[in-house]
Amino acid sequence: MARKNGTNPSDLPAATYTFSIQAQYANKPGMLAQIAAAVGDRGGSIGDIDVVKSTGSTMVRDISVSARDSDHARDIVEHVKRVKGVQVKSVSDRVFQSHKGGKIEIRNRVPVTSRRDLSVVYTPGVARVCLAIDKDPEAAYSMTIKGNTVAVVSDGTAILGLGDLGPEAAMPVMEGKAMLFKAFGGVDAWPICLATKDQDEIVNIVKAIAPGFGGINLEDISAPRCFYIEERLKKELNIPVFHDDQHGTAVVVLAAVLNAVRIVKKDITDLKVVVLGVGAAGVACSKILMSAGVTNIIGCDRAGIIHKGRKENMNFMKDWFAENTNLEGVSGSVSDAMEGADVFLGLAGPNQITVDDVKKMARDPIVMAMANPDPEIRPELANPHVAVMATGRSDFPNQINNVLCFPGLFRGVLDVRARQITENMKLRAAEAIAAAVGKNELSSEYIIPSVFHPTVAKNVAKAVAEAAIEDGVAERERPPIPVFL
């Protein structure tokens, strides 16, 4: 949504840079107002204000402040320090505080408070369960955490919008992913970051740890290696493997497209779609749109339009893309591709297209500029010329967010012990997400539900489970708990 005053949202304070100032000052009228003025003068935004200690002469408060970035935060703090009579006792960063010690932990489901408990959950009682699983390995689904557990696996080569930072730096993201699995899907997920970029070694490691998990979620692995790793694991494991950067994005994009075409009154089979960024997400989005009936897709990268016979900046997945899209063999730049396009999907980087490019599009164009944090075109620039605008950001309407997909999808997969995730399961997940926006709610600024929508995960889980059963990839009944073994 364009800001009426023309302010760029990146110039506004953000929750990402929220910090707390603990300030001590004389307990007299007007002091808090001076601190608030100092924060406001530097463009900060005050949130919660809590009293830490109050005496007749002294007041200590914790003051929550939002800034644009780290430099802006430091500037605000320095300005507050200059207020006469104010002592800044400490400054804490909300983001770093929330990550301190890690964001997840293990908790016991069964108490261990006596020798009797110990003999049941560990030796000697646990031996009986081991023997039961040895007799029937499928019993691991009901007798261990396997039935509700997903491994979140990364090598740290494609972290968010940050790139290759390695496995240690990937851990905060994987922990966050595990939190979302639990919060939205009730799934126990474990962050596993690997100190190798060798694709075969990654495959072998994941295969070796697979017995302890009911599913594998691949995360932040760079293209084209991610395609090879996923395909091998899908073939060589009997549990579902899902690369969320590809398929989670694709499912949510399709959900958004399904609702957007209802607004512009176009048939999905008639769409011309331009995809900028033919990496993991771009390829997966194209494949799921093709499965949904789109036939006219043109992909672009930094070398221009992908077409048969192109040699520059190609790999095996782009070779596939060239063979299966752009059926008219169009060449040129992304600007050339935009001519007459109904939908633009941006999965590349900031400021890749212009207002003139958008003006070339067909009647009532749909623009989904999903690069984060800075989209392929600023919404305030595109909005006057489009029917529907979506981004990957939470501070604009229509956020394309994978959280709408993966918790519910894996909930459904685990509930029916699906051996794999089929294209039909992904399509049904997209339809369930789209259906969360009611007919009377649908508008150009509401084509996709909030990640906090109360029923999305449940509806996705139900749709995915039903599709898995229909596709014959589910073991609906879990094995009974063994007795007297």
C-alpha cells in the first residue's frame, strides 16, 4: 500500500530494531517527557514504558524504543544520554535478548521423579520397547518421537536474504523455523546445520539420521544444489522430504494467484506469467502454476529471458526451464518479457523492474514482488498501476509468507504417515490457504490470510492428509502400542 505522505517504510522504525533503554532520573514532573522528546527528535518510536524502581527522589524506567536499524538505535541512545539529569544505566536489544541461550528447548512429556519412573522410562523398562521396535520397526512411529518430528536441515549457503554465512550463522533461522512448526502445527522440529557443502555428503548425512524423524524439511540450501539434494533424498528415503524455499513459497504463491484472479476476473489458464529469478523458488512456483493450468510462463534471470538454445548463465534446472516454458521462444530482457503479462512474480532482488515495465503489462496486472527486505519494485511506485500488489514484507498488505504452508502441511503429512509429498497435496494446500479468505472478505489488499489466521494450519493439514490418502501415499492407521512383549 502506498503511504499517503510518501514515506518509504524502510525509513520508519521497525520491530526488528526494538531495544530497551533503562533510564534513571530525578523523580519530578517533566523528566519522562524530555526523554520521549529526545527519542522523537531522532525519529524513534516509544512503545512500552515500565517502572523498575521508584523512590521519593529517583525513578528508574525501562523504555522500549523502535528504530530503523542499528546505527539509528545508537544515535537515539546517544541523544537520550544528553538529556540533563538522565543516566542511561543499560541498553538491551530485544532481538538479541530473545535469541539469548537459543529459542527452543527439550521438555519431558513423562515425569521422572522416582526410581519407579526411572525404571519405566529408562533402564530396565526401555529395553522392552527397544525389542518391540526391533520386531516391528514401524512401531517407532507410536513408541518414539519419530511420529511427530521433523528435521530442519541446512548447510547455511542461502540464509534468508543474506546468502552463504555457514552452518553456525544458519542456526538462529533454523531454530526460528522449529518454533513456527511447533506454534502453528504442533510439530516437534529439530534444527540441524551441517558443516559441509558437498551435496552427496549432505544426502548421506540426512539418510543416516532419517530413522529418528517422520519428515525432512530442507532449508536455505543454495541452487542448483538444492534440486539435486531433494531429488535424491525423495528417491532414497521412505519419509517425506520437502524443500520449503521451493515448495512452501510455491504453495503460498499459488494461493495468492487463485484469489487474485478472482478479483481481476481472469481464468488462470489464460494468464501470461513472468517469473524473475529462476532459482529454487522461481522454478517451484513455475511448476506449481503449470500444475494449476498456467501454460504461458516466461522466466528471466540476470542474463535476460530463458529460452531454448541460450548458453549464458545456465544449469541443469534452467535447461529444464528452457524446455518447458516460453513456448514461443521469446528472447530479450525482463522488460521485454513484461509486455502483455498478467502476473509478475519477483524472486530475485531489489529494484529489478520499473514503473514503465509495469505499465507494459496487461489489463489489471497482478504484481508479486517478493524479494526481502527490498522488493523488485516498491509498492508505492507500482500501486497506481496494478490491480493487486503483494510482497514478502509484513508491513504491506498481501504478505507471501511460507508460514501459511509448512506447519499445516507437515501436520497433515505426519497425521497420516505419508511416505512422500505429491503435487496434488501441494495443490490442495494452496486451495486451503486461498479458501481462508472468504468471498465477502476478498479485496485487492486481502488476497492471502494472515499467518495468525486461526484455522489456516488446521485446514491445510486436513486437505493435505485427505490428498495423501487419495494419492495412495499414506499409512492412515498407526500401529498399535505393543503389550506384554
